[in-house]
Amino acid sequence: MKPETLAIHAGNLYRTSTHDVTPPINLSTTFLRDEDGGYSGGHMYSRVSNPNRSALEKALADLEKGADACAFSSGNTAGMSLFQALKPGSHIIAPDDMYWGFKKQLLTIFKDTLEIDFIDLTDISAVKRLIKKNTVLIWIETPSNPLLKITDVTAIAKIAKENNLILACDSTFASPCLQNPISLGADIVMHSSTKYIGGHSDVLGGALITAVRNEFWEKIRNVQQVGGAVPSPFDCYLLVRSIKTLPYRMRAHSANGLALALYLQKHDKVETVFYPGLKDHPQHEVAKKQMSDFGGMLSILIKGGADEARRIVNTVKLFAQATSLGGVESLIEHRASIEGPDTKTPQNLIRISAGLEHIDDLIDDLKQALA
């Protein structure tokens, strides 16, 4: 089935006694045993599994063309569960512009147990040079946050396979509708489902999807079920509801993202536009090869430095100055202020999440803010 059909039907896992078209919210924390002590309904305890979470995981696995999925209470716990499944002493290769939440995890929570090298993953030869005897995982993020760098998933997957390494891809900016890393050779895909998958800025969540069920995946599933960082039934219900419109929302986000990028590219107060859909983006050809469209995220460098960038984000009227992304409303932020004093993000960078408002209104708002 096509993504539009899967998004609507993959989460409709079970038939209820009331024959609901939309699966109901199942709030029970425990489930009846049968006469033999088993669980004929397939569920025992809601930390281990729940009908709403199973529906969400089925939908995500199908959309990402994977074998299985684990849903988590946030994007950060999804990534952290993968890192927890690694043996102490494991070496990870990760992007130098890795999402700051994961980078902070690796540098603080896992600083005494994992070895990490942060490098520019667009440099394929650098990846090969950094592989060691204890290297276990390559973590890529494409498009990256906030510089919108594109990593060639197929090229990195080839290196991973040749060296028996796990390749995990943070595909949050793309969503399952614009990019399927498993089809490109990745072993595991990660999403902050708070973002495009949720799509309405009203639910926190994360997910991992695997290409195959293997020993490492069972370790991740164990971290999820025994560790217990799982989403509530209501959160899962909201995410399944949102997935039904995901393919259509992503088309509109992508259209608005490209239109804003083209407008800002020509503005005399804008130094640089980072958007993979622009022909002058350094990895535009790679993006064309592995993405069906380019999404609603873009970043710009403003002439005039940090002060001018802050002035602009404080002058917009329609864009909401807020962290996060992927919602129906357009967001804007001075990213370095969010990431703190240790950030490597340029001080004149503004990150934009193009929402679903009419493009003329979005351009008019930026026009007056830039004036």
C-alpha cells in the first residue's frame, strides 16, 4: 500500500466490541489472564504493551518499511534507549552538528561508558578513518538540526555493512513520508514523534524502527519495557490520529518551506539560506536521491550578527517564537540562545519551521520583520 493508505489504516489494529472506526483509548494498566494463566488478548501490563501503543508501533513500522518499532515517551528517551543497549566501552561515530539533546546525553550521561567521535559525516573518507576495533555504531542525522546538512545514507550504510557496524539514522526532519532510511541501508531509524509525526505541538513522543528483529533490537525492546519510558495510551492515540494526515501535511510543509527558502535567498539582509531543496545547497543532489521532498525546516544566517537575528525573531507577528518544529503553526527561533553558551551554532542563525498557514501571509510577516 502507498503511504497515504498505510497512514490511515496501519494503526487500526483491532476490532472492538462496539466496532469503532477509530480505535478507542485503552486506559487499562493491566489485562485479564485466561484460565491457564496466559494472556489471550495479547497484553499483560501497560508498561510492557498496550493496544494503543501497539497500534502506533505498527503504523510507524509499516510507514518506515521496517520489521518492528518501539515507541517512547520522548525523542530523547528513544535515542537514549539505543545508547543504553550498547555495551560499555563501545565506540560511536556521530555528526559534529548532532542534535544538542543527544550530544549532551553522550557527553554527560554516557561520558564514562561510551567513546564518541563527532565528525562531519558529509566527509565519507573521514568516517572510514575513524573506525576502530571497538566501533559499534554510526549515528547519522539527515537533514541535520539546525544546519540542514545531508548525509548520504547509502554511502554510510555501505561502510557500516563492510565493518559489521550498526547504522542508526535520526530522520526527524524528514518524517517517514519524505525519507525511508531502512530502504537506503540503515539498520534503525529514530524519530522525535513530537515533531512532524505528532504535527500539532500537543504530544511528546519518540520512536525507534528496526530493519530486522535481532539480538540488539531485543536489547532495545528490553530497555523500553523494563526501563518503562513509554508513552501513555492517550499520547499513542493522539499520534495515531495525527499519522493519518501526515502524508498530506508533509506536502504542504515542503511547499511552504521551499517558498520561504526561495524568498529569503533573494533578500538583501539574508547572508545564507540552509535548505536542501535549493539547487545551491552543497548536498542538494544527495537530498534529491534519498528524499521525495525537502520538508518544512530551514535556517538562515542574518547580516548584522546576533543582535539583528534576535531583533527579527522578536519582531515577527505570525510566526511563534518557540522551540520545537513540525507543527501546523510556523515557528521561529534564535537557535544559539536555545542551545546555550557551549553551542557551535552560528550566533546569527535563525531556525524556521514552516507551518501550514498561507504562504503569502508567512512571507508578509518575514518581510515586515526583516525591514
